[in-house]
Amino acid sequence: MGQALSRMSSAQQGGTQWLPMFLIFSTGVTLLEQYLEYRQLKRDYEKKIPKELKGIISEERFHKAQAYNAEKRVFGMYKSLFDFGLQTVYLVFFVYPWMWSLSGRCFGTNEYAQSLGFWLFHTVIMELIGTPWSLYYDFVIEERHGFNKKTMALFWMDKLKSNAIAAVIGPPIICAIIWIVHKGGKKMFLWLWGFTMCISLAALFIYPNLIAPLFNKYEALKDDKLRKEIEDLASGLKFPLGKLYQVDGSKRSSHSNAYMYGFWFEKRIVLFDTLLNLSHDKILAILAHELGHWKHGHTLQMMLQGFAHQFVIFYIYSAVAWNEGLFRSFGFNDKSVLIGLTLFSLIFSPVNEVISLLQTLLSRVYEFQADRFSASLGYGDSLKGGLKEISEQNLSCFNPDPWYAWYHYSHPPLVERLRGIEKYQATTTTSCSSEGDDQPGRTEAATEAEKEPLLAAATGGKDKEL
């Protein structure tokens, strides 16, 4: 460590001051996020239920949600400050260069071996530091509020499996990236981009089929009536439903969830068993929302945006991959691919922050579109009921600060979503009435159902009742 400390003055002589610039930026981001967390924490401590929530949630559930979110918020603020302090210490005192030198002494100076040694040291240290935080979150906060269902044995088994998977997958990917950078020449960024796209597409198959079953039990949906209703909904929309699963999420948490995955020609739907206590109409409404993402092409759009983002990252990285000033600024005398990518991820973080914010804003637009799609199929009332019930069960944040929500929320707050659905219902009802429709209350879904018989069979052409 003493040798690393001696580099502090010489590392910043000449060239771009990358390290000070990054420290200033990361400090600014941390202060901004702590301020937003503080604004939200004040909301979490409020005891009086806001007037816009009256009739949506009971005072008892509101107070429980407030207590839960306040405790999570304080925990998150402390952890964020700890992570910021740890990263600052690592950078200012050149812990990373020291760790790189240590891996060279332990594993040899061959770039592949030294890079894997560095990755191993860093992974082990992060696990040792992060595990106490995870234990406290699961077995104190989640336990206190009735969500944690893990046993200590399951917690450690999950840790063991996760690290074993990382040990199997991580080294080949790291070695492949090093090889591509060295052999790719001036078009190296294109090869890196293609490689990461292949990894992303492979993950669509590998994770649900090989990795997820190591942690949860996936089985065919047992409720035959619900299965038939979901299959009718999917076929009515020409959704390529391959398999329909329920998963034992309740063995870890009482939080509920549902998701879809798969390639274009065969999709799969997974329902957490904690979601199955909802009425069928509410489950169908929630799935109709998810199908709305598919119908509008949101998943494909987000994937293409991600690929474009990766292209920009690798293109800019190729211009600074061997920049000596970048390495020296962070205390490195040797230049290597893994270290270069690590340092580039730091200096590129301002751009990533902006892109992340834009993706968050776009995600909220997508959520409103998916809500309207579900409502257009006649599930407006059921979707509102389902969103309220899930939010109550999960003790979601019902009283978000507008600045905090704008910066962080990928999904609009509950009240905004309910208002959006109601506005859509009112608009479509008025539109139908103004056209002289002799069927009162008939929604746009009915018109679409007449055009598509399968859609009519799936939706009934009218709002589902709670």
C-alpha cells in the first residue's frame, strides 16, 4: 500500500486530470441523490394520508407502507454513503493498482492470468463487504415488515450458487474480451459490440432455462381455469405463448411479480405464486398490461436502445483504450484491457447517468401505453384494482416526492397510473357515445373485437368487473 501511496503526486502530473474530474462528478451525483433521498424521507415520515389517496388505500396500510419505506430509505442512504466512501478510498489511495500488482505477484504477469486474479480479488472483497448489508436488509428490515421468507440456509445457498455461476461464466467472458481487444485492430469496437450482443441474446435462453431453475421451482400453472383464460387472451392477440409457469417465489419473499421472456417465435409467461391470490380478472388485467409492452414493441425497442448504447460505449472506448494518461491518472503503470475497461466505465459515468435518466423517462411513457392497452381490452377497472391490491400487498411508496419520482421511478406512481387509466376510459366512452353508439358504456375494445374475432373471445369486448 505504501508503494501505491507514493504514486499520488506523480500520477496527476501532466495530461487530463481524469481522477479529480471523476471524484468531483461522483461527489456531485452522491450529494444530489442524498438530497433527493432526504426529500423522499420527509414524505415517508408524514402521518396524514394525502387527500388523493383517500379511497385508494386504508390508513392502516398507508402507515405500514410509510414505516416500511422510511426504514428502507434510511438503510439505502447509509449504504449509498458507505459505497461512495469505499470507492473514494479505493481511488484516492490507489487500492486498485495495488490489487493489480498483488494479482501479478500471485498469478503471474500474463495478462489473462493477472486479469482473472484481479477479478477474483475484487469479487471476493466486494462479497465480504456486501454480505452484511444483505443480511441486515433481508433478516432485519424485510423480516420486520413480514416480507422475508428466506431461511439462513437458503440465503447462504443462494450466495454459493450465485458465486459458482459467476466463477463459471465470468472468466471465459473476460478472456474473450481481452482477446478481442488485442486482435480486433481498428475495428475492435465492432467485434466487442457483436460479442456483447451475442452474450445478451444467449442470456435470453441460458438464464430462464439453466440458471433460474437453480434458485426456484418452475412448474406448469396449476389453475386450469386461469390457464385457459390466459391462453385465450394470448391467442386473441396472436401472442406466441409457448409455456405458462408458476414459480415458488414465496419461499424467499411475499412480494409478488410476473414477467415474460423468450424469443420472438416462442414466449413464456411466469407468475409468482404470491400473485395467484388475486382474482382472475386482476391477473388477466396485469398480464394484458405486460402484453401491451409486447404489442407496442417496448421490449424490442429497449433491447435495440441497449445495443445502440453499447455501440457508443465501445466506439468511444476504442479511442481511449490505450491512453497512457488515463492509466497514470488512476495510478497504473501497466496498461491492460480489463483495467482500461474499468477506468473507462468510471470516466464515462456522466454520459451513462444522462442515458439512464432518459431511459427512466421513456420507461414511464411505456408504462402508460401498456396501461392504456390493457384498458382498451376491457380490463380498465380490473387493472386499477390489481394495481391497488399489489401496491398494498408490497407496501409500495404511496406518497412519492415529485422530484424523487421524476429522477428514480421507471414506473409512474400509483395515483398517476390510476388517473391515466380513468382518463383513457372516459375518453373512449365519450368517443363511442359521440358516434351515436347504441350500446352504452361500450369501449374501444368492442370495436377492435369486431375486427378481430379472436380478440373478442379473449376480452368479451367490455370492461371486466372486479
